[in-house]
Amino acid sequence: MKIYVIGFLMFFSSISCFGKESSPILYNSFDGMPIGAKPCGMGESFVAIVDNADAPYWNPAGLAFLQRNLCTFMFDFGRSGARKEDIVRGEPLQGRRFTYLSFCSSLGGLSWQPLSNFKEKDNPPYREREIKINKYMLSFAIPYSPKICFGMNISYLYGSLGIAQDYPLPQANISTGNGWGLDWGIIYTHSPLLRIGISLQNGPSYIYWTDYRADRLPPILRVGLGAKMARFLTFAYDFEQRFYLRKINGTKSVVLDHFGLECLPVRDVFLRLGIFAENFSERRKINYTFGLGYRRDSYGLDLALKRFYINGIEAAIYSYVCSLTVPF
């Protein structure tokens, strides 16, 4: 029955696209930002070792490992290294502060994530363009066997597009959009020391605009490995491939390798390091991350810093994020 429902939704998605022009979104308008200061501090490698309320984003199967009901808030503290306006100009959220809210248990969860909060002026052909998209997720996880956990997100998407342009014809328009999406995840526990995780985000996901063709969100495949090297040391590796439907630098696919370490030097305090890149042979494409975490009785505070480069700015850029976790 589920197969027929999914097939009907995909068929409806395809026929609703005819007779309208493409939407004025950007290639990364559905990216949002990576969720959780803990995974961000570990080089954004978290698919296999996810164990907190960030699970709906990284791998919904990870909800099965929660020991208590948890609520998580995430905040983007800002950037340094250049003018903020120059740094966030091409980002889908453009420095929005509040970036994630989740209520989760070992059975399921409810989450909210902004995907786009973009606004620009005087960028031909648009005199002004504004893109706002939010994602609401209903998640669940099932321990299929003692070694295998399965998870899934069912998402509702809501967005608005506003444009004003003078060429080729003067016009202004505001369009709203509603959509749906499915995310999938599996975690295989080989032993207490080794886990393997796979997640597929936006598999599939669509948003339907009132005045434009429907947009399909880019699928994101992640495959991860997590290993506990010692009682105080955890290693994680993720392979990530993003299948963009609009070209970026002449290609529609982006491949990233993520590496992360977490160390427990003293009780309840965690130190994290990470690195990820498309191409490790090019210095400006390498991202370094650092993190600090504190856990006590399911209460948690995590901080993360990322060092990276962007086109048009010579100096390194630093971003700062924070996550707060409380039981309920």
C-alpha cells in the first residue's frame, strides 16, 4: 500500500510541473545548514554515531539509541574574518540565528528546520528577490533486530518566493509553496565498538509553487562509519554526495569526505576535532572544525567552530554555532 501511495505522489508531482515557468530559487535554496554543534565540531561526520535529538537531520534511525526524551535548540552565533554581509551573501539562511528545534524520544520526534531565509537586491535580472522555506519533520525509528535500526522522516515544506524585476518586463510577484518529503536511515551495529550508518535525505521531496513549476529537493546520500577506539576516544567518517538539480560550477553533483574525532579528557567534558573537503589537495576547499561539549544527566551544551574559505574573500572565515539539549 505504501508503494502505491508514494507512486501516486511522484506521478502527481510530475504532471503538476507542466505549463509553468521554473521558480527563481538558487541551487542551494534547500540546503539550510548542518544541524547540531556536536556533529559540526566533528567535521560533520555523524551518520553512524548519532545518539541525540539531531537524529532527524543526520539519520532518523539514530532515534532508537536515545535513552531519554530530549529537546534540542540550535543557534548560529555568527561569522568572523570579513564583513558579515560579504560572508553570508550566498548562504541560504544568511546568518539566521535560530536554526533548529527538535523534540525527540526513542520512538519518534517532531522537528523544525529553516532551509532558506534569503534576500538580495540589485542582482540582475532581479531588482529584489526573497526566498523563505521551512521544513517540519515527523520522525520515527524501529529496532528491526538487535543489530539493525530503521528510521524515517515524513516532512511538510512551506515556502514563499518574492521577486521584483524590470527586465525583460517590469513585474513583481509573491508565490507560496507547499510540499512533502521523505528521509530514510539505517544503522547497523556490528559490535559495541563499531557502527555503520546510511541515510538518504529528500528521497524524494517536492514543493509546489502557486505560480511556478514544482521543485524537487536535491537528494543527499550519506554513508558513515563510527568506531570507538578506546573508552575515551571515538572516530567517525562520512561519505556524502549531494545531487543538485541545478548546476553549480558546471556540475550538479558535490562529493565530500568527512572525518571526526571525539575525546573525553575528563568526566562530562568532550573535545572534538574534524576536517572535511571536496578536494584535500586544494587548501581553500578544506574545512577544519573544533568543538567543545558538556553533558550531565541528559543536559548538554555544545559549541563548535568551523574554519573555511569562500570565493571572493582571501582570508579564512570562522563560524560559531551552539546547541542546547534538555530532557523533558
